[in-house]
Amino acid sequence: MEQDTPPVDTIPTLSEQIEGLLFDLIAFGQTLLVPWRLYQLGIIVALVALSYLGNWYVRPRVEAWLRTREGWPKWRLRLAIHIRKRIPLILFVALAWVTVAVMREMTWPSRSYLIGLAATLATAWLLVGVAAWFVQNRFLRRLVMWGMWIYVTLYYLGLTQTAGQVMDNLALEVGDMRVSTLDVLRALVITAVLFTGARFISRTTSLRIEKNEDISPSMQVLVIKFAQVLLYGAAFFIGLKAIGADLTGLAVLSGAIGVGLGFGLQKVVSNLVSGVIILLDKSIKPGDVISLGETFGWIQSLGARYVSVVTRDGREYLIPNEDLITGQVVNWSHTNAFVRLDIFFGTAYHDDPHQVRKIAIAAASSVDRVLSFRPPVCHIVGFGDSSVDYILRFWIDDPTGGLTNIRGNVYLALWDAFQKHGISIPFPQRELRMLEDVDPAGEAARD
């Protein structure tokens, strides 16, 4: 007695699925020829026209009202402008649902089915458009909107399973590996969601760490960078695992790539490691005033590859981290912000040096930025050809305010004080002596 073999489920091919989808679309189009379906299509077209006519009336008044909202926060104004662009869709949703409610009270629910479907799709599109406001990047926002619009349209039309089967048949097969369009799309969606979550958590964590005054600025940067690497790395590997990627092969491949990149990107790796060392030893932190060669300024930010230094003239230098580790760096505010400055000057020999020293100290003390609890001092450093040479030393505690300007102010105070007390500042003078012309022949005859 022969046994009945169970039927084998056959997966339809791509061409068969496309043909079936076309037949379904043709059948749906034929149902639209029913009189009540045609009436509903006409009502939908009339509602669209009324929505655009209402937009011509409502939009100018909304714009005029928004111009009076100057005190609103920036995010609220952006949201209002985002919603203003969707006034026609908002009017269509309102008119469509009112029409559906009226028709269901007056006739059979089936006679308002298409209008209800259009209202549902329009409501979903509106919610997607408003929710996309939270995505700040313009290109990414448009990509998310169009992707979600396509998905909700297929969902409410009942075509998600058919569309998924068609995309699954569009595949690339290499040996035992098979990658379909559906797998790629799923990977992109999952990775995008994970990266968005990682970015949100990273921003929230960064704001909280920056507000914590118990953590030093360098440790804040280090913790923030570590958290970003951890979150984005976890999002990447979780995304690969979610789509069923084999991480064992990826580990071997990444190891081989890492060896090659290690030789080709020595400078980049060196700067990365130097940046971590700078953050750990706290030798340089945001806000410090440093000098590196001809560059003098304060550190604005510490990056993974470079340090941003802003000078007094507004220029921003991006100095590689390796230069700060291997080169000689003057940190004017490493342990404290006190800086001693020296200026040199000379006076004439007929001026009393004791009086000159007292006048110079008083002049320096009269300048605002010069510290009083670390009083200036003045010493004689030598007897020059035409002047007695002095050095005037004073302290400041705000090097970010500039060094050249405070020196200039002290020089001006010295000038005013010397003019007031009759102290002269000598300058080199040369005396030229003209000799009479001598006849060389007469000189020779006398010899």
C-alpha cells in the first residue's frame, strides 16, 4: 500500500510574485469602477481641492501670527514652521474624518470605506511628518520620512507581506552566503535605530558630565570620548548580530585590516594614543593658556586627534596631540594662573636709582591687572654705555587676557611717572668730528 507523500510548499519566484501583485492591483482597480467607489474617489478629490483652497486662506494668517512670537524658544519656532508646511494635510485629515463620520451616520459604512482609508493614510503621513521634526539632519530627516511613508502606506493597504517577499527574492548569492534586499533594508533600519539611540544617550550623558563640577575638564573629555566609542561600537556590533551576521569571520577580517592600517596610519594612531595620554596625565586641559613655538593662546577643546588652540587674534590652530607630547610646551596655567612678566628699561646716570626704583614699582602697581598681594619689584641689572639698566617684575593671574597689552600698559605707566618726576630715558647719541683736508704730497715733502 503506497503512502501518501506530504505536499511540498514551493516558494514562488520573483516573476510569479510580481505577476500576482499586478493581478491584485488590476483587480483593485476594477473594484473602483463600482459607482459608489467612483463617488468616494470624487469626494476625495474634492476634499483635496478644498484643503488647498483652505491653505490659501489659513497660511497667511498663521505666518502673520508666527511673526508676533519673537520671544518663543528656537525649538518651538522650528516646530511651528514644520507644522505650518503641513497645513493642507492637516485640513484634509480634518475634512476627511468629518466626511467619514457624516457618511457613516447617513449610509452604510462600506460606502465610505475609501474615504476612511484615505483619512487613515493621511493621518499616518501627518504623524510621521511631525515626528520627523526630531531628526535634525535634513537629509536624514527626508530619508526617514519617505521610508516611514512607504511603510505605513503598504501596512494600511495590506501589502507588507507581499512587498517583503518580493524584496527577499531580490538577493545576491555568493557560495553559501545569501544577501537579499530585505536583509540589507532590515540591517540599515536596525543600525540606524541603534545609532540614533546611541547618539541620544551620548548627548544626554555628555551634558550631565559637563555639568558635574567634581570632575576635572580633562577627565570629562576622556569619559565622554570613552562613552561615545563604547555606545557607537555596541550599536554597530548589535546591529550586525541582529541581522544574523557571523562575527567570528568579522573578527578575523578586522584583525587583518587592523594590522594593515597600523602600518599605514602610524601618525593617526600616534595622535590618538597621545590624546589619551594627555587626558590621563591632566597636563593640558580645556581653558589652559599654552605656548608652543610661535603659537600662544588658550585651549578651546581637546579632540581625539588634535587640540584646538585659539590665539588672541582670533585664529584657531589645530595642533596634533603628538606635538604636545614630544615637543616643549609652556603651560601658563598648569598648577595655577599666576604669571610673572619682566620688562627692561634704562634711565640717565644723573637720575637717583633709589628714586627710579620706587617710581617704577608705584607705576606698575597702579595698573589694574597687576597683582597687589604679589607686589612688583625693580632691580638694577647693569651699567650700560648711556644708561643705568633696570628690570621690573610684576605678577598677573589672568594670562587669557593677553600678555602684550599688560606690558604696554605698564610701559605707559612708567612713561607718565617718569615725565611727572623728571626722570629722563636716554637714547644712544653719536658725535661726528670732521677733520681738515691734508695734502698727501706736502706730507711726503716734509718727510
